[in-house]
Amino acid sequence: MNYAVLPYPYEGSSTGRSASPSAAMLLAEGRAVFEFGAGLALWPLLQLAPQGDGHPVLVLPGFLAGNASTLVLRRYLRSVGYDAQGWRLGVNLGYRQKLISGMLAQLEELSRDSQRKVSIVGWSLGGVYARLLAARHPELVRSVITLGSPISGGPDASNAKGIYQTLNGRRMADSSVKKLVAQSLEMPATSIYSRSDGVVFWRASVIPVRSKSENIEVHGTHIGLGGNPAVLYAAADRLSQPEGAWAPFRGSGLAAIAFPDPARPA
């Protein structure tokens, strides 16, 4: 598979303006119910994914979502050998220092109790938090996986930007925070995205390919990422890599149907 790099940092459209998915793509998010159905139907087959080593995984929900949204993802990760934990902060209403402090406290606790580094899986805005935590506290984080996250572009790359700005103003506009989220991380980092994402513009989810970073494209919606069988498999595969050893994801054989080559530069 060709892990090509898209223009970065994200600049939205070719004119440099911010972009978000079309109204038609947003309406098509209703397909998410079929993704969750497929994930449950393929549950026995998904148990063939590489098995985990029991290390803790902190799973962070997207904007306006809570732990209920990540239930399928967390249960799957537990079923293949991880100590997957939801966050303790209720509904994700957007960037607030109280949320960041709360996530850091839980991250520190998980690492202390297990005597191991913690992997973080973040969905949408949760992935932005995941990268921020990893950038600030690399000594605690083993790997980062983001699902349809606006890693570059911020709320302006999302169809949720109106609601986000109503609740949060321009909190995520701080340049130092944006820089930390967008910078290359010390630990392995994987961005999983879909070009048919109807909430977050997919180009904003693509990260530069480095020695320990990669992009994995899947077919599906934004709302369905947490139950999409291709996402579940890819997440388990990435988490299974031994600490200190990393190799790019390879969707070979029949699996290649579920994992198209990540996009080349436009």
C-alpha cells in the first residue's frame, strides 16, 4: 500500500479556505447503522485479529458524545486482549482545560496502576485530545490511534463547527494547541479516516507519513467509525505491535478490499 503524504498543514480547499463535507454526505451518515450491524455480524471473524498483551487503552469519544458511543469499540478491544477504558468526563462538549486535566489524571492513573504506558484511541474530537495528551506527556503514551479526527483545520473542517463555536467560542483556535495536535509524535501514530466521512473533511484527518506514523483509509461514515469492522480490525492490529517495535499496516489479500490505498496529494 502506498502511504503518500497529502499537503500539510491542512489548508482546506485548493484556494486555502476551510472546507467541510457536503450536505449530501452529511445526510448519508445514516448508513452508520449498517456499519455497526456489520461489526456485530462479523464479531466472530474479528476475533482472528492479532491478540493484545493486556496493556491499558484509553478510549476518548467525539464531540457531543460520551462513553455510550464507544461501547462497541471498547468491548471489542477487551475481547482481543486489551484493558480498554472509557473516559470519566461525561459528554464531550469541546475543548476545556477541565477536560484536559481530567483526561491527564486518568492517563496518569492507568499508567501508574499498570506500570505500563497507555495507548489512546480517540474518535473525532477525542482524537484531537489524544494527540494533545501524547504531545505533552510522551512518557505516558505508548501509541495513538485517531478515528476521523480533524487533526488539522480544527472545527472549521467539520460540519459540527456551528454547534462547536456556539458552545466553545474559539477555544481551539489557540495556535500553540493547534501546533501540538498537528506535530509529529514521538510514539507510533495512526490516523484512520474515510473519504465518505460526512462530518469531518477527510483531508483534515490525514497526517504526514513518518518513521512511526501512518494513515489507514476505510470505507464508511463518520458516525459509524466506532463499529466499522475494518476500523475495529485495524485498531486491534495497530495496538498489537510490541512496544518499541513498529511496522506500517498492510491490508493484504481479501483484507485489501476493506482498506483502499490512502490518497495521494491532490
